[in-house]
Amino acid sequence: MRKVELFEAIRLDHAVKRWGVRRLAREHGVHRRVVRQALRSALPPERKQAQRHSPVLYRVKPFIEEILEQDRQVRRKQRHTAHRIWERISSELQVVIAESTVRRYVGRRKRELGEQFEVMVPQTKAPGVEAEVDFFQASVIMAGLELVLWFFQMRACYSGRVFVRAVARATQQAFLECMVLGLEHFDGVFGAIRMDNHRSAVVKVLRGRTREESDRFIALRSHYLFETRYCLPGERGAHEKGGVEGGQGHFRRNHMVPLPKCRDQIELNEQLLAACRREDERIAHGKTESKLALWELEKAALRPLPEERFSTVEYVDAIRVDEKSRARVKTVRYSVPSRLAGLQVRAEASSDRVLIFHRGEQVANWERCWEPNGERLDLDHYLEVLQRKPGALWRSVPLHQAKANGKWPSEYTELFLLLKQRLGETGAAKQMVEVMLLHRANPAQVVHQAVAGALAAGAIDGRAVAVLVRTATEGKRPLVLLDVGELDVYQRPQPQVGAYDQLLQGRRS
């Protein structure tokens, strides 16, 4: 029987049977003190908490108090957390104490010392009025390697719809590109966009909410005509865009666990867009309709996008291609076709790609490299040079990079080494250059299969690879290749023409 039920029985017997305290205690098997409590109130009194002695905490209290006192003279971002205090107790005092004990005591003492906890007032969000943006970091597995990338998120405050995109670095150009793509994803412009004091937008934080902004960001805002609302600097302003702050954690936990696997950043961004579409079907906590249903109300309140897209591309003009057929864009050298050596080209650089043009023709398309003084060379750009200088192939930097990024499979190395045994390094390099030239007119997979087929048949010759490629692309029946070495039995010595030379000399005399 629960105590409240016992009290009910005691009170009932006292009211109906007129039993006294002594008999009630005897009949119900309780102390007379309990009977008096029941007669005073129908609810049992709360159980008193025993005052426990904490000998370990008592030993470290002076140490904690000293830290808290010193923290009052230090800027907020560099004050001790309860976890850090617990670490110092373990390392400096060599005292074993539960972290939860330290956390409770530190929290109580901070309140007693007057540290105030900021209270937030819940806000209502009108359709189309405001969006929030922010960057966050997460790990992915790209091309078999675990990398930490930056992710941009734009969140519509009313419906909760999100747009997420991965970038290699959170630069100003990446921020501007993501802003443009985010507005295009929502197919409209919000009245205001709330954000942190990103260096991409804010040059200097002034007093209050005043900011000195960058020219490029002002141009972006002028193009789309939205209002900017900046949060307070540091942790104090995190709650002012709580929607996107919480949305980052939700997206990371639900769509990036386990770690996403992708070949490159393009495939990763396709996966993120698919995750955003799945997120649209979700009914958020406290809502009665899905995000997509709420979006139907919100999209009508957005301002239409301008007819022209805001250009976020950086233009680099008058780049002279050096003698190694490289064009320097920012701090990185990118190769271009060797025919352009000594000429001038121009480049268009985005946050993830570098396009190089000559007289209006695109001559190179590179994934942007962020390595200072880096170098990206494409073996295809040097094939015409290697036809004249085949000895430079095997130890060339373009070949080394091709091996690293998978454009030179192991079968190519095997074919080269077998050709080298028959023809020498120069002859082998000449034939491998011809094999690489096949990539310009045929899919890479077809050429790879042709090389593997030639190796399997023992036809160690670049011309055999060309025959297999032509057979595959023309849809003919596959040929049965013989070992080229077996054809040696048909070779005949070159004819001797010395006697004819003697006859010709006699005629002259």
C-alpha cells in the first residue's frame, strides 16, 4: 500500500469509526506520529534529504574557489569550465573525484557569485520574413579518405526547410556562392537574413549592432535586396539564430551518420540535396504539418529572384603560360595544352573550380587547389610534347599525378614495363603516348578495358590496344589477338642493295 492510500484509510477510520490516535496506530500497524501526520494532511510530508558529508569535495573546495575568483578577472571566453576544473583537480592535486560532483558545486557557486544565466523569450516567425545562415564542420569519406569539410546551411525560419552545401574552405567566395545557391534553392528572396559576424561579410564589428561590411557582400545584398541582421559576437549571439544552430546538429546526426561516402565534392553535394529533400517531408517538433506543407504558405511571401544571377566568380586576366605549359592562378599553377606555352590566357575562379580560357575557348577545367604554391598538371596537356620527347614520360610530374588520382591504372604500368622489355624505354613511351591519345576520342573505361584485354591476350603492343578500342566503339565482334612475339617467325632480313649501287657508280663513270 502506498503511503497516500494509508493516509486515506486512517482518515476514513477516524471520521467514520471515531477511533482515536492510539487505536488507529494499533489497527494500521504504524507509529502514532504517522497517524497524527495523516490527520493533519491528506498528503504525506516530503521526505527530508539527509545531509551528507563530502570529505573529498571538502578537500578541493579551496582550490575551486581560488579558480572561480581568478576567473572573474579574465575575459569570458577563457574562463574555466567545470570540466576543465575537474581535469586540473585530477592532474594537479591528484585527487579522485566524480566530475558530476564538481559540476554541481561549480554551477551552484557561480550562481551565488552573481553570474547570471540569460533567459530567452520564445518568438513567432511569419512566413517569408526571415532566414538564418551559418557554417559548420563535419567529417566525410571522400575517395577513400576521411576529410573534415565545411558545410553551409540556410534555413527558412517559418517552414524550417534547409539548404546544405559542402565547401572545401569557408572563404568569402564560398560564402557568396552558397548564398546565391541557397536563394536559388528556395526560388525567392527572404525579407531578412540573420547571420554571425562572418569575415566574409563583416570587416569590423562596431558598437552595438553596427558593422563595417565588405564591398562584395554589400553588392550581393544590393543585388537581391534583403536586410541583414547580425547576431551578437561570440557565444552570446548563438541563441539569436537558434533555428540554424539546432538544425546543424539535427542534420549532422540524421543525415551524416554514418559518415557519407563519395568520390568527390560534386557527388557529396548531390547527396546533401537528396537529404534536404528527405528533410522536407519531416514534421518538426511542435508542428502539425510537414515542412513542405508549411513551405506552400511561405514561398508566396518571398520576393522574386532578379532576372540576372549575381556573379561570384573571380576573374584573373593576362596570365602568361610559362615554358612548362603552366598558368598561375592566385598561388597555384595549373597546366594548359602545350600549344599555349608562351601565350596569354585568362581564368575564372570559383570556390571549387578554376576554368582557363584562350580567345574565348575553354582550354582547361580544374578542381580548385588550396595548397599554397601548389601545382596541378594534366598528362593529356603534354602528349604532343611527349611524342617528340618520349624519354621524358616515365619520370614526369604529370605522370606521377595521374597515378595518384587514378588516371593511370596499374594495367598501364604493366603494359609499359612489358613494352620496355621488347622495345626499350623510348619505344615503350612512344606507344604509351599513342594509348593515352585514345582517351581524347573514347571513354576512359573503354581504353582501360582494351589495355586489360591486350594484356590478357599477350598482345603487348599499343596498336593492339587501338584495334580493341575501335572494335568496342564500332560495335564489331571482338577480335582474337595473338601474342605479337609469335609474329617474329615471319620476319625476313632486309634486302642488300649494294650491288645496285656499284652498277649505278659504273654508269656514272
